[in-house]
Amino acid sequence: MRSLAVLGLAGLAANVQAHPVHDDQHPAALSRRGVDINQFTMPDVSNYTASTDVGSNAAAAAVGKRETYVETATEFLKKELPGAKFRLVDDHFVSASGVAHVNFRQTHNGIDIDNGDFKVNVGSDGKIFSFGNNFFAGKLPQGDPGKKPNHINPVEALKGVAQKLGLPIDAGRATAENKEDNVFVIKSTSGTQSDPEAKLVYFSDGKGGLTLSWRVETDLKDNWLLTYVDAKEPTKVHGVVDYVADAASFQVFPFGAVADPSVGSRVIVKDPWTSASPFGWLSDGTTNYTTTEGNNGHAQNNPTGGDVWVSNYRPKNAERKFEYPYSSSLEPKDYVDFSATQLFYTSNSYHDLLYALGFTEVAGNFQDNNNGKGGRAADGVILNTQDGSGVNNAYFSTPPDGQRGRMLMYVWDRSEPNRDSSLDSGVVIHEYTHGLSNRLTGGPANSGCLSSTEPRGMGEGWSDFFAVALDVKKTQTRAHDNAFGAWIFNNPRGIRTFPYSTSLTTNTHTYAKADGLTSQHAIGNIWATMLYEVLWNLIDKHGNSGAYYPTLNSKGAPQGDGRFLAMKLALDGMALQTCNPNFVQARNAILDADRALTGSANHCEIWKGFAKRGLGQGARYNSSKRTEDFTVPAGICS
């Protein structure tokens, strides 16, 4: 939850994201991360063509069905942008709705234009469903840097980044080793979790300029940065992405039923995993564990806040009975075994739920062993409970598929005794959802597609929304308000500017309220408020089963439960949308997700929810002044 604010449950681009950090508007002391990257926000270069507009696209009409969806997508791109140079990104997959997602990266002189992305979504009928285009369309620079090098070396680039951003990296004795074409590993440094890497790329500034740059990757734990530094001026930074946004038995607060210790009691659950975890939670298919480790994650205490986690303390029981004492009168250090158990349980439960909703191996989920089902493995989540590197926050780092996500859960000192964020399922779900949104937006191989201001805010909003949706009880109505983070923050108002509510009096957020905001948590509060309106429209239509896992039809659509349907549409929208989307584009992607999944059966409910908060048919994005609109397209609800 660490962030540039307080409980911001946020996520920076590269995706150290996420934190439940407190909104900037609240008068609380901020728990700041090491680097403020707001001044180096990635440029807004995204475009998304929704399924309703594809019919008028000549290239889409000209592409016939090919043998594979990858061939269809490739042929479409060639026709849409004749002469463009690009490569296929190896992270394509087919979602449960039947839509295939294919990502391409623009190149020039054989070098990646690193923020030049093109996403093609191919329908189950083999036709182009929708697409996103972030390709650079300006004048390409002359000269081939591969043939006539005229740029600084990787070590100089690292030193420039460290100087400009004030990073605690010692590169005085650093050397660069070639890893692959244009990619170098920088050895003999100190201050990072792993060896920095530098890749020679082009960077599009969003204003018509394309600059040769070094993309320098530095994992500092609290910030996992991709910094684009000019290849000729080592202290000229063009943009920064941060991956950090913030029969076994378990005696736990049950998933979906108890959000925090103030609203329920612990129970003993036995073998709680689903078919999403074929090895169970305490095995990776090779090793059977008697500690809080398994295929989906590794939970351990980290009181010093150190970088080592493999050998850290974990509760252990030869009979796999993770049943430990807890009392709200105890300080967190007195119930470490239970804390690790609860974090392990909540994270695994959420893994299994997201798997059912479509966050599978090929979609880039977090597993050590993918069991031959595709995607990149060896990336079960590092789950540090009571992490001593900070207080009053939490965060999640999301590198690309095949590299471990990292969740740090802190102790909160806003009450006596202090409180442990691992016990607040909303905070855990918020953090984990940063991993979901960053792996799906732009594809599993690209975790930097929520890196400019509005997309970063939406990352926070999705994280709040999934946590809030799972907290809606069967007995509640749309009159119920949800104050996110109330327990951990020890404040009934929660940690956001407004609680989540369908009342325009209780929560006055509309689209135009985002004007002038730079806090991703404040922007996220607006986006999640819109999704909360959609959520209740879908619950009113489809009901709330009260179940903790969805019942799906043959296309993967949740049945009889508007909560899970709303989550599924949001998740599928992430996979459809363009890299670094804005509110309008993300709304259109959710509408497209409903079209693919249900044949647009819920378009009325979705449009009404967004339009109520100003994201209606005529809404338009502008970074300085947004145009809000409260109308639903004619005929949608007839």
C-alpha cells in the first residue's frame, strides 16, 4: 500500500504498484516511497477502436479468416498500417469468451519503439473484434545506431538515471555484459535487488518526437523502475514506469465473508482450494510443503524489511494444520503465525477466484508451475507479512510474466494495539489486483501499460473495485455504502475521499472531478465509483448469490450473480483495452467485453452506470479539461 500518498493502495507503472494509500486530500501524514516519479509520467499515446466502430474500418473488412488468429491479427496490422515495422510479442492468448488477444511492438532499425504497442482482438468468428493502436506515426529519425553508434554506453545510462532520480545505487565499478541484442546486464553494482539491465530502445514522447534511449531497469524493492533516459544525455529522463503500485486446515477469517477482524470470527477451513490449483495450495507439483508455501505464493514474516525472503520465518506444521491463536488485544508481533497464515489463505483464495474469471496461465497469472498450460512460470507471489520496511501501507510489484510478483504488507500504527494489514482482506485483494490489471493491460509481457496519470489512477480504481465487489453481502442493497479501508485506517470514513456509494449526495464524484488531479488514488476513487454504479445495476438485474466463487456457463460468463459478472467484465475489459487507456477507452473496452461474453445483454446497465457519473455517450477525454456527459445512447435501454 505504499505510495506517494498515505494508504494509497496504488501502483506505479512498472508496477510497483499499488497501495492502499490514503488520498492526498486527507490530512494524514504521508508514508512516502523512495522515488517521486510524477514528474516523469509516461506520455499519453493510446487509441482504442471499439467493436462497434470496427465495421467501418476498411482494413478489418479486407482481412479474411486465416489459419490462426495470430495470422489474422498480423494481416490486419499490415493492412491498417502499411509499411509499419513491428514484431509479434510472445504473449497472445484466447480468453474464455472466445476473444483472442495479440500484441505487437513497433520497431525502427531493428530496435523496439518501447511504447509503440498495437493490440488486436480477434473474435471467435475469426474476424477483427477491436484493436488498440499506440504506434508512433511521426517522422522516423534517420541513421542506424546499430551501424554507426553515437550514444552513451549502458553503464553511463545507469549512472545518469541514478543521479537524476537520486537512486541509492553505487555503479562506480560497474561493467556491462551483453545479454542479447541491444540488452545488457550491468554487473558489480550495489543498492538493487538484482543486477540492473539496460536495453537500447526508441521512446515516443507523445508530441511527435522519437528519441533513441536506454531503458534502464532497476529493482529497488520499494520502487521497481523502468527509466527511459536519453541515449546521448544521460541525465535527461523521458519517462519512468514503476512496477510497484502497492487435508490441510487453516484457522482464518473466511474469504468473501469477513473483510476484517471487526466484522466476523475465524473458522477452520479444510483443503479450501479449487480446481484452479491442481496441486493444492501447499505443493508446486514437485515439492510438498508443510509451511505457508506453494505453487501460487510464499508467505513469510519480514520484520526487518530486508531483501531476503526465501529463508525467512514461516509457520510450520507437519500435519499441515495452520491453526494459531489470535486476539485483537495483541500487538501484531505476537501473532506472526496467524498473520502469515491469513495472508497465504487470502492470496490463494483470490488466485483461485481470478482463475475462474479468466486470469489463467496464458493470461499471465502468478504460479511457480504452470502445469503445461502455457504462459511463463516461476512467478508465484512473494508474500511478506508485517514487513518492516515501512508502516501504514502496503504494495505490490508487478514485473512481466515469468518474474515473481512481490507483496509487502505493513503494520498500521493508527490504533492501539497496532493493526496488521494482512488481516484486512480488502487490502490484500487491492494489492493483488494490481498484479491482475498490469498483467492483462498490454499483455503479460508488458507490465508498463498503466503508467501515465489517468491509467495509473484506474489501476487504483480497479484494485478498490474488486475488493469492494467481493465485500458486498447478499443482504445488502444499493443503499449500502462501502468505506474502503475503514478498519486498517481506524476511521469509519475509510481512506478515500468518498466512500463507495450510489448516492450522488454521499459521493459526489463525476468524470470532470478528475480535472487537475495528479494523485492516482484520487483519480482511482472516481473510476471505482463509476464501476460501483455498474456493479449495483448488474446486481439488481442478476442478483447476488452470496457465494464466494462464481457459477459459469460454457463461455465463462458468471450466472446468477451481478458481483462476479461485473468483475468478469472489468477483467475482460483489461485484456481488450489499449496500452495506457483513459476512462472513455476503458469504458468502451468493458462494453466490448459484454458484447463478446453475453452478446451485449448488459449494455443498458453498463451505460446507465457510467452515464450517471458523467461518462455517458458524449464524454470526451482531455488531460487538462474533461468533457462529461450524462446521456445513454438512444435505443440501448429500449
